Amino acid sequence: MSNDNKGNKDSKDISNLVVDREKTIVRTSIIGIIANVFLAAFKAAVGIISNSIAVTLDAVNNLSDALSSVITIIGAKLGAKKPDKKHPLGYGRIEYLSSMIVAAIVLYAGITSLVESVKKIIHPEAADYGMVSLIIIAVAIIVKLLLGAYVKKQGEKVNSGALVASGKDASFDAILSASVLASAIVFLIWGISLEAYVGVIISIVIIKAGIEMMIETLNDIIGQRGEAEMAKKVRALVTEEPEVRGAYDLTLFNYGPDKYYGSLHMELPDTTTVDEVDVLTRKIQLKVFRETGVILTGIGVYSYNTSNAEAAEIRNAVQKTILSNEWALQMHGFYADTVNKTLRFDVVLSFDIESEEALGIMQKQVQDLYPEYEITIFPDVDVTD
């Protein structure tokens, strides 16, 4: 099979994965909508008949879950749109916006529930449970546990933050419904009404979940540290090539779940020709895309000395000096021109020091070792593990 045919096949495989992912999210969300609407209807009926604020709030929570699933579907549909001239990197980040809306809905539901619960504490009304009410609540607990496990599993399968959050929320709902059932049993046995207080607890848990979802989604929008496993896999694929001594400066740009663009530097012998570099970079780009789905938009090159013992000694001495600083995490891309008396290399810095300060310290350290050399140090950001 030619490289062109392989590339076309890989593109089709990636497109199929995107379509399958969208279908999974939509199917799972529809199941969640149906289940939550039915649960909300039954709980609302029980809450009204029994005059139970806790059951009524639980019903409202189910409705908010159903609305969240609708927004998740819309986000998945819009996020799966193909790139165009206006948005050449695709629409994947729309999913993060939909997750933010879901978090806002959950937060609003929690605050509203808290207000109503406090009102019931100030102006209490006795609840009146029947056996049918207890059975419906018990069934709701089982349904929510099964639904939560299913939705979370599907979310992890397709890397959908919205689905995973919905699955966790459903599991929390089951616990909350269990607390409502427990308060009902306490009322029937001892005549003690814990309704409003259980409503407060439910509200606080909902608010906490909404805030956590919002923070997590906000981190995705701002941009988080590259996934360690993904970075490790990309570096391993690059360094599999016998010519490559190391892969550095890997940066992963996230444009939605499972949508990555990236760039890196690879270290090659100083005898490598431009033609050889061209062939190698194209091979690596195709291999990384095929194995990880990451599109490497840029591959830079560091050269290293291959036949100069003096350069090797200089490298060892410089590396020992540079890495004696606790904020210097790694040195790479080292090249020593012993004829023209120049040294150049990169240093990965931690976030514990300003780059200008670090450069000043390192420049002096190396200049003291080799005063006759012109030294160029490039600071790198610690963006991936």
C-alpha cells in the first residue's frame, strides 16, 4: 500500500472515530433524558402528594439533568462540525462551552433548591408519605445508580467530559435520593420531620458539583498541561527512529476532546542532510498521526556533535553546571563549535524562577567555565511531562 493510500485510510479511520464518538454521546444522552424525565415526573407526583420538599427538589434535580443531556447533545453535534475557512482548526472547543452551560444549570438548580429548603425550615410543613411513594423513591435510587454507571463508562470510553460529569452527577443523585428515603422512613417510624434539612444537604451537594464542573471546564478552556500519557507516547514514537537521539519541547494544543495539534524538536546527527531531514519528518508526522491522532504541525531540529571529543567534554561540563540549579529541569539541543568558539543549547525551566533571572545566572556560570566562547542559551517552558 502506498503512503498516499495509507494516509487516506488513516484520515477515513479518524473521521469514523469522530462520527462514532458523536453517535455514542447522542445515544447515551438520549437514554439519560428519557430516564430523567420519567424519574422527574414520578418524583414530582410523589412530592406534591406527600407535601415533601426533599422529593420535589429531587425531581427538579432530575429535570436539570435532562436539560444538561440536551445541551450535551447540542455541544457534541456542533463540536463535530468539519473545519472550514472561518474555523480551520474545527469546532471541538464548543464542547467545553456546552459543559460550562451544564455546570451553570446544575449550580442554578442547587442555589434555587437551597433557597426553597431554607424557606421550609423557617415555615415547616409536615410531609405525608405512603407505601407507593417509598417504592417509587427506592426504584429511582436503583435506576440512578445503573444510569450513572452506564453514562460514566460511555463518557470515559469516548473522552467526553460532559458525559463523565453527568454520570457522576447521576450517582450523586442516587445517594441524595437514598437520603430522602431515609428521612421518610425516620418520619414514618418516629414522626421526626427531616425534610427541609435533607433538602439543604441535597442543595449543598448540587452546588458543590456545579462549582467543580465549572472549574474543571474553565481549566480546559484556559488550557491545561499536556496529558502525560499522550506526551510520552508521542515522544516514544519519534525516538523509535534510529537517527533520532531525543525528542524535546513537545507542545500539545487542544482544540476539543481528542483533537490535538502539536510541535516538537528532535535531535539529529550534525551530518544529516536536509533531504534526509525532510524524509524523516514526513515519516514521523504520518506515524504519530496514525498512532495517536495528533497532528504535528511543526518539527524543529537540533544537531549534535558526532566526531568531536572536545565538544563531548564541554557538553558534560556545561550540563553538570546547569543542572546543579534546582530550577533547571533539563538541558538539550547542545552544540559546540570548537573552531568558531560558540556554544548553543536549550534549558527547560521550572515555574519557580523568571526566565530573565535564570538566563543571567546560567550565562555567568557557563561563561566562567569557557570565557573564550560565545554562549547562546534558549529558555524552554515546562509544558509537558
